[in-house]
Amino acid sequence: MIETPDIPRGTYIRIPKGTVIRTTHPCYTDKTAARTYTVTLDHIIGATSLPVAHRDYDAEGNVQYESEPQLWHGDVNLVLKRYGTVDLESLREHFVEGPRRLRPDGTSYCSLFLQVLEAEVSWAGSGGYWFRAPVSAVEVLDGDAS
């Protein structure tokens, strides 16, 4: 599964110029940062991954079975927005194996996941509205905000 970074509340975050910033403000849509911002992290919104397939292993850890990848009807738009296609065979390189679970007979199984939303850092902005940016686009600053 996709890990969400552990960055403590109150950490200074640098949002580089050109980063897409999202907001809950009703009068604004997503915007591209026109300059570099330094903000104080309030919280992180975790990444979202969808289960798309199932894999079985024998006692030695060899793959014995893998189900045909499929999406729930309601997940199609998320995948289409992120990858531009819903052809799961062409997206196999993006599948991530979830934790393996052991059966009493020594065999194991896991789910395969497809990330559709990246983790985001979130901070309080003007007017009390929340703003957020992808974790991969920001820089965590040590110490002060300078």
C-alpha cells in the first residue's frame, strides 16, 4: 500500500512556484502557485489506493494465482482522471502489493492496489479555508521558516 509520510503538525513546508494548490474556498478552483510559499503544516491527507486484484502464493512464496484486474463502477472516474485510461492491463506497472496475509496451511494472499490520489499537505489559509498541495511537490524545512 502507499505510505503516507509522518510529518508533525507545525512543521514549516515550502510550496515551490508552479505547484498546483487546491482549496476548500468556494470562490476559487485549483491554482498554480505564482510564487514560492512557506506555510505551517496543519495535517496530512493520506493517499488513496483502490484494490484492483488479488494474488495467491504457495508456501514457498511463489505466485499461484492472480485474479483479473477490475474496478468498481464508482472508481472508474478516479482512475480515468489520474491515468487517462481505465485499461488496467496497461496500468499494471502502477500496481502496488498490499500486506500479505498468512493462511493456516502456510500459503498467503494479498491484494493489489492502484494509487489514485497522492498524499497532500494541508494548511490554514486566508478566510479560514484549507489549502493543500501534493506531498511530492513540497519541501519540508528544518527549524525556522526562512
